[in-house]
Amino acid sequence: MFDSLIINFVNRIWILVAAVLLAKLGLAVSRPLGVDVDQAVILAKIGITGIGEMPVRVGLWFFQALVTMGAVKWLLPRKKAVIPVLALIIAASPWMNQFFLFWNTPRWEDNLGKRLRPNNLSEQVNLTQKEFFVATNKTYMLPAVVRKIVFNKFALAGQIVSERLVSLADFEHWSAPLSAWAITGMSGLPPKGLLPLMYFWEVPLLLYGMYKYGGEIWKRWKWWIVTAGMLAIWWEKRFLITTGVLFLPVMWDVWRMILERAGKKLLVGWVVLCLVGVAYFYKQIWFETDDWRYSDAKLYAGMYAWVKDNSANFDKFVVTDKLGPTDLMFRFYGPRTKQVEFRQLRNGEEAVPGVAYLGLPGEIEKMRSTRILEKISAKDELVYKYGQGIWIATK
């Protein structure tokens, strides 16, 4: 009887796959998140502006659905019972939410090639020798021959590359990037909005799969793995949740191999864990947004919506750009009008009748002859000592 229940459960997993995807679509449409600056910049570079958030969310949802179905067809398991389970695993992958957020995008100039430039290597070698000399209270320096062997550009370049290769085995950056950034970050500010490439409970399964089927995986994916590794080490490992995406098809193939040889109880357990993971991340992303993500995306969307709704009530709007590229974000959400001016609000500035001022609390407080119309709340103080959220004022 128990086996028949498991078989019926497995046969109905396609319903769960559809439910996971449709739940995300419904949440994306009904609970707008606001668009990150990185996302708007990427879209602006390819000429996409003025369309608002919903077309982007829906388009990315369709892309995610295609990735899920395409990956299953590409990796098509031999056992039919495994096909819907693999589809659910891919659809429930926490990385799939990156489509909606584009957070943690590395800048092109901060790459491995820059660090390996001869001038940079020479500077680092000289600095290291100086540090060693200072550490001896400037009383001893290694002989020149030894220094040429120990401190040289080739050795340093090899060390940099090897450190980045070894860092790929640090699964904390794969499954718990928030914790990893909290340890490695230098600013002292807690990271927010980071999504893992995989669930933490998938790490032991991945290690088991690589141990059991490593040879087969390497034979099938050798050049793909090499390419994925080169991309992953091109930037620092704190960007692995973005640069490590090419490893996902390999990981999904490992899941396929494990599932094909797994018992029905493991299939059911895996499905349950996927649903728990989906519920956890969906709850965080759409219902605990202020705690989980930085407030700038919410504030940009809120300011644009307020200006749009009140465009007939004021002759002009002055919107602060102290927290970031407000002009760019307004152009993303809709066409720019002559009514809106983007600049920092000046200390002691006199409010003008018929003008609405949207600024950080610290900016509005330093203006004269203002009254507060509305406040857009936020939990983060995006500019130090300028307060949380956005205040909207007029004369």
C-alpha cells in the first residue's frame, strides 16, 4: 500500500512543477519587488527602457520555464518516473530566483586578467618584500638570489590562480553566500539579497554523486567544466553565485544519475525538500522583502509611482540622486518628463511653491519652509547619517 502511494505521488509531480512555476508568476505580478540598479543598467545597455517592471518579470518567468523544460529534455533520464522529479528540482533551484533580481553582478574591470597584469604583479611582489623587511624591524633582508626565487611575478601569478581554483571547493559560497560574505566582507555591513546556487542539503548529495559518477561526469562534461571553471575564477569567489552558473547543468546531470539509481523513498524525500526550499525562498523574497533585500529598489519604484500619481498636482518635482542613479531608474519605469529634475537637495535650500521634493530624511530636514506630505518607509540607511526611507515635502 505504501509503495502504491509513493507511485501515485511520483506520477503527480508534474502538478507540483506547474504549481511552483505558477506560484512565482502570480507573486511576481501581484507583489512587485522593484528593479535593482544592476538589472536596469543591463537592460538599458541593450536599449530596453521605459517598459516598467512587469514585462521584465513576466519575460524572465517565461525564460525560467523554458530553462526548466529545456534542461530536462537535454538531460532526459532513462526512467520515466525520474523526469518530473528532475523538472521539479530544476524549477525549485534557488538560483532560478536570480532571473528576477540580478544582484551581485561583478564589474568587468575587477577581473583576474587585471590582477595578472605585469605591472600589478610587480607592485605586489615589491610590497610583499617590503612587508617582510619591515617585519624584521628593518634589520635583515634575504639575499638577492633567494628573493628572486621566492618573490617573483610567475610564482605570484600561480598563487593567485591556484587560490581561486581551490576556492571553488568552498561550498559555503555555493549554498550560504550570506554567511560567506559576512565573513569575507570588509565594509562591516551585513550583506543582503544574496541567493545561493544550491541548497545546503544538496552539498553532500553532490559530493556523493561526484565520488560515485565522477569519471562519467568528467568524460561527458570535460570541456564544459573547464569553461565553467575559467568563468568562475575570472572574478573573486564572492561573485560565485553569479559566475558559477555554468556549473549548474553539470550538477543537474549528477542529480539525474543519482535519481535513476535511487529508490522511491529518496525521490519522495527530495521532492519534499524542494517544496520546503521553495516555500522558504518565496516567503523571504516576496513577504519579507525589507528584511531580506536592500531598500534601494523599493525606493526607486516608490518614488516613480508617487511622481506618476501626483503629476497633475505639482508644477515640478525635484528628486534626489544622492542614493544612486535615480534618473536611470525613472527612465526604466517610464518616459521622462520635463517636470522632474534629478539632483541632490541643498543644505538650507528654500522650498518653492508648487514644487514637490523627494529626498532622504537628512536632506529634507536641512531644507527651509517645508512640510512633509508623505514618507516612503525603508529599513536600510542607504546613505550614512541621512536616515531611512524617502521623505516627500513641499512648501
